[in-house]
Amino acid sequence: MNGFKQAKEEFNSIPVPEELQDRVQSGIQEGKARRRKAVAARRWRRTACTTAACLALVIAGLNLNPTFAAAAADVPVLGGLFQVLTVRSFTDQDADRTVEVEQPGVTGGDMAEQVSAEIQKLVDEKIAEGEQIVADYKEAFFATGGTEEEWALHDNKVTVTYEIKSQTDTTVSFVVDSAVSIANAYQEQTYYNLDLASGRELTLADVLGEDWVSICNESIQAQIAEDPDQYFDASMGGFTTVDESTQFYLDEAGEPVVVFAPYTVAPGAMGTVEFTISK
């Protein structure tokens, strides 16, 4: 037991190579930049899929996938036939990493196929990115003197999960959360806010009106002013303004909650930073 503890302590004391940190951080920043461009340019296009076709896909999933069926049984119906439910759930493990996935899908309504296709692409990308980060870390780990015994002590995980933030008869907000846990943890969240009545994605302008930028900025700045030492100031690259790429979700009260990733407006120790914007 003492030998194991000593090996673990020695492993934990091994620094993450700078070259790996730079590579991972660069990849994360590039991914965020791509996502900001995609969000700014994204406008939901209607699909020709009928409700009957969507239901056929759901029925097929229920018949073929017990996990799918179990998840669907407990999910309330939104806006008539609209549902957010688990369409893929699995764990894959080998000597280097564990991949855990709980993937949401959307059924019912004109936007269902489009949203589900985007989520499918996102989840596949995040799994691939996570596996590459683990592979890069392993290469750097052994290049800097790590041993097989020390590597075996490491619990590398790639996870993709989701959480429904709020749901009503006309709207639903949920987040797809992807993370990689190696010597350091890397996390990214993608939020979806769907208007079931109009069949499109909600924006902050839809929720707050034409002056949404000013409303958000004034509210966020006021909340930061309550404890400014917690946040980065402008000279440190802290908060300046919201824009069309700013992520948010609707809480149970229907109010928008603006979300900033770790290290963007505050130190990483604060994790994801949220500001509720009262209408």
C-alpha cells in the first residue's frame, strides 16, 4: 500500500509539459472561435421532415434500444409532440481512457431533425477532440520520463452529457456539456434555446427586445461591481460586452442567464460564470 501511495504521489508531482498545455489551449481557443463564428452565422432552416417521420424514428429507437426506451418513458412531452430525450448512452473503456456519453436528441416539430443533426455532429467532434487530447498527453507524458506504472494510475476521461435547464409548453433550454479530464480538466458547454411555437432557436433579442445588448451589459456590469475583485478587469481581457455569440439559457422563471466559459471573465477557479438578466 505504501508503494502504491508513493507511486501515486510521484505521478501527481509530474508537471504537465508546456508543449502539451500550449497545444491543448490552442485547440480549445480555435474551437471556441469556430463556434462563435458558427453561432453568429447560424439561422435555423426548416426541414421537410414531417411529424410522422420524426415519430417513426423515435419508435424505431424505442424498439431497438432499451436505454433509449427507458429514457423516453420518463421525459415529459413539450409543445405537443416535442421531446428532448437520450438517444445514445454508452461507456467505452480501454487502458488509456474512459469515454462516457449521454447524448440528447430532439423529436417532434419542424426543427427536430436539424437540431438533432447538429447535436450528433457536436458530440462526435467532442469525442474525437477528447480522444486526441488524451493521445497527445500520453505522448508527452512518456516523452518527459513517465512510466507505464505511473500512466496506469491516471484516470483519463472523455465525457459528453446534457442537462435540461427549463421547459414549458412553448420553450425548452438545455446544455450539452463536453469535458476531458487528464492532469487538468477541459470543459466546453453548448446551449440550446428552442421556441417550440415558431420552430426556431431563441436569441437574446427575442427574450429581451431591441435593447438586449444594453440591458445585458448594464445588468452584468452591475453584478460585477458588487464584488469586482472576483473578475478580470478590462485590462486583463475581462467582460466588455455581449454579442450574438454570447451563450445563454432560460431558467425556470423564464429569465435569460448569460454564460461565460472559465477564464474568459474571471479566474478559472470560478468555473463557468453566470449572470441572470432580469427582464
